[in-house]
Amino acid sequence: MIKYDYQDSIGFIINRIGKSLISVIDQELRRKFSITFGQWKVLIIIVNSDEGLTQKDIADKLLLEGPTLIPILDKLEKDGLVVRKTDTKDRRINRIYLTERADGFLNDTIGCVAQIKKVCLHNVSESEISITKNTLEKMWYNLQGSFNLNCPIETRTRASSTKESNRNIYVNN
């Protein structure tokens, strides 16, 4: 039988850092802001939309099933961070928007995540970060093309305003 050193495999290494990063972010967001990483991701998705998003839009962007999102949105709404409004063109659809309360709250959470990112990337050069990002993107596209995966491609346009740029710290880096 062939032995396989899984701990040296690229998949294991990617999974390990991904789980570690999510765990640290989740712990810090819970401790400092009483929200989960999952709730925070929803807020970040919404903040990058000018016209509000439907539950389906959010679920698709996060690769979640719609029903998984309902309790997250309920909690965010209960906490006064999002509001559901009926779509002006189709009354059967609700659009989810951030509240004014979410604005300062999000800036604080993004600062927290940026600090974690700084710790994570300590002693890692900009060149190494760029190479890693490009390599991971190529790997993602390879899998998409070879296995006909149906994962949405997020656009990577940088926001023009400072406020929006600050919110893209975690999302784009």
C-alpha cells in the first residue's frame, strides 16, 4: 500500500489555515461583538450591495441553502443590524438592508478582523501574499473548469469611496 503524507498536501494546508482563521475570527467576533463569523459574513455581503439583497442572493453568494440563512437573518434583524423590506417591483420578495446601527458596528468588526489578518500575515511579504492569492485563484479556476462546479465568481472591483474600501479589507484581501 502506498503511504500518503496528507499533512504535506496542499489541500490539508489550505484547510488547516482556513479553519484556523475562521475559528480565530469567530472567537473574537463573539467575544467583542456578540456575533458569529457566519452572521458577520452575511453583513459583509449586504454592505457591498447598494440596492439590498434577497435571501436567495445572499445564500448564493455564501454558497448556503436558503433555509440555513433564515435564523441568521432573524438574529441580525432582532439585533437591529438588518431590516427586511418588500421589493418595490415584486411584493413576494423581501430585500435585506443594513440599518444605521450596522454602519459603525461593521466598521468596528472590520477593524477587529483586520487586526487578526495583520497577525496572520506577520512576516509574510506582499510578494508572497500576491503569489499565494494568484496560485489559489488558479487552483479554484482549475477545479471549476475540470469538474463543472457551480460556484459563483465574485467580482473584485475595489470600491471607490473610503467607507466602502474600509469594508472590503477582509473580503478582498
